[in-house]
Amino acid sequence: MNSKDPVMGRPRKTVRIPSSPFGGIFVKLLLIVLTIIFLMPLYWMVSGSFKLQSITMSVPPEFFPAKPTLANWTKLLNGSWPIWNWLRNSVLVSLLTCLFVVSISSMAGFAFGTKKFPGDKILFFALLATMFLPPQVMFIPLFLWVRTLHLTDTLAGVYFAMALPMIASPFGIFLVKQFAGGIPRSIIEAATIDGASERQIFLKIALPLLAPSLATLAIFTFNASWNNFMWQSILSSERVNFTIPVGVSYIARTPAFGKSVADIGLMMAGGTFGAFFMVLFFILFQRYFVKGITSGSVKE
């Protein structure tokens, strides 16, 4: 293929470097190795849930369960542990967090992406600066606020209090703002000329266009809320109010067999139980996640 030299104006030959088949094989092998490394902790947790305590503590470790058992799962699901309460709490807290984060981020991101007002850039960068703060520095004032509002007295209040620190998400506002900035101004101006209000423009025009980014934000938020541990462990004082991460840690802290060690197999079963629903959620919404990540990456 020939092209013109931008300086001399003469035809210029394009040199093509032949691709080596070994390069593709190397990349595939590298991806396989990395996949195995990343999946190894998950496999070890799942296989450990089918091992007895004596096997999980054996040296050298048993990679494949020679005598798999359902004793850990029976102990987990027979009512000795309120695992179904923990699952209900995790689902409700994660859904509530998603609802608040998506609602607030969509409105704030749309405003930052399509509106111009005095100090908008300063306010936006100040909002992004909060992403550099570790969440632990906010736990004391947040806990005092939650206690002042008496949100720790009822189960519904505990749900709201667990979702409270993630409601105003700087990352969510940033993500939606980037997508909202790509909405053609002509569409918004045409709707304004036709007499549409700001609420109608946001609900009927902006939200459908922002749907991929909002789906991506919902997946990120659900995952972060599901795996949140420190703040939920601060608010959870009773076993029935635990979420799955807090509940699994409680199992890990509970001595078993009359000794000072925890039941490793039971702990692995609890971790597998919680991870299963998180993986299932991601599989169900994977296409929305990929679509939201790739939307806007190609400009025409």
C-alpha cells in the first residue's frame, strides 16, 4: 500500500512487518498462566469447603480432595448459622446502595457534563479530590452521625446506615459526567426549543443515552457494597444483622473442636457461598458491563 510523503509529496511505500506465529502463542500461554494464577485462590476456597478440618490443616496440603465431604455445607446451612439472614442483608444493602449511587450520580454527572455554571470546574475537581481520602478517616464522624439519627435502632436503619458512606460516589459522578459530555448539544437544544423541561430532558433524553454507563456503575457499586467489610462490621452488633463478609469473619473468629482454631472448612464454605452470588450477578449482567466499558471508546 502506497501513501504520499507529507513533506515531499512523493509516493511512499508502507513497510509491513510480518507477524510471527510464536508471538500469538506466547500471548495465549501468558493469558492461560495468568488466568490460572488469578483463579487459584477461588479454587482453593471452593475445594477447601469440601475438606475436613484435619485435611485442610495437613502438610503438605491436599490439592485435590481425595475424600470430598458435605459436612461443612451441612453445618453451614442447617440453621446453626444465620447464613440466610446474612445473604438477605447483603442483597438488600447492596441493592439499596446501587439505587442511591445510580440516582445521585446520574443527576450530578449529567449536570457537570452538560451545564456550565460559575465554579463548575473547581467544584468538580474538589469532588474528585475526595477520592484520594482513605474511607477510614470518615468512619468516626459517620458513626457519630448515624448514632445521632438513631439509625442503629432498627434493621431498616442499619441497612440505610450501611449504604450511607457510598451514597455520594465521586467515581460514579466522574463516570457519568464523561458519558454525559458526549451527548450532542443539538439534541438538548432541540428539546429545549420544543418546550421540554429540565426534568423531561433528563428523564426522556439523557437517561436512555446514559444507560450503559449507569449499568456499569451499578455493577461496580454492587460489587463494592457486597465486599464492604470494615464499615459494616462497625455497625453490626448482632449476628442476625451481619452481612456475608462480616458473617464469614465471625465464623473465622469462632473456635471449633474445643480448640483455639477456627473451622477452616466451614469458613471456606461460607466464603464460597458468598462468592457464588457475586459471580452469578456478574455473569447475568456481563453484557451490560462490557457495553458500558466500551461505549464511547470509538469516535466517528
